[in-house]
Amino acid sequence: MTEQIVLKKLTVQRKGELPEAPGQTTNARRLSGVSAENTEVSGLWFGKVFTGPGEISDPHHHGEAETGGYVFKGRGFIRFGERYEEIVYLEEGDFVYVPPFVPHIEGNASRTEELVWLTTRTPDNIVVNLENQDVADLEIDYRS
């Protein structure tokens, strides 16, 4: 007996037509590039995340999803660890891996330029926003 291979449709998502991704976090606006919402993909989300000058996201994690990020434009940072005391800064061209269930905060380390990440997750764009986190006194090294 011969196994039947079912081919999925190759699709192109135009930059001006990307849908807002399900699962949003304040100051981390996500657009779906390749997702279950606009392709036949299963087990993958790939999109853009925008953060305006000086903006910082609310605390969140991505559940069981493994996340890969690439700084496409700007200078960003990710805070993580107990009380978000650990911080890493990323420049254009840098990649980052965020393991499943790691609470973190993403931010734009510039007060004048937009930050754009290209982000991929497997199995999907899982977003768990965390409430009642005391993060008001966190210091950031801003650069214009």
C-alpha cells in the first residue's frame, strides 16, 4: 500500500496585510506572518513584534512554546529572573532563545527609535500575560 502525501498550499503574506496576532501584551504589538490564522501551518508561529520608543511590555511568558527572536531594527532588552533582576540588551542582528514558561519583560532601549523583532514560536503564539507584578522600579539603560 502506497502512502498518500498531502501537500499544503504555499502562501505569501504581504507586509501591509498581516493580521494582528491572537495573544497580545501591552507594548509588544504582534503581527502574524506565518500562522494558523493565515496559512495551513501547524506547530509554528512566525511574526513581527513592534515596541515604540521607550516602551516596555507587561510581564508575560509563552507557556509551553519555545521562542526564537531576532532584532530586526533597533535596540531592545529582555528582563527575566526573580523580580526580573536579570537583563540582556540586544542590538540589530542579535538572536535570542526564550525557553518555555520563562516570565520576562521586553522593552525598547531607545527613546527615539522603534524596536522591531522577528519572532518564531513552536507550537504556536502562546501568550500568558502576568498580572500583579511589581515592576515599577526597574532601571533601564536607554540610548537615543
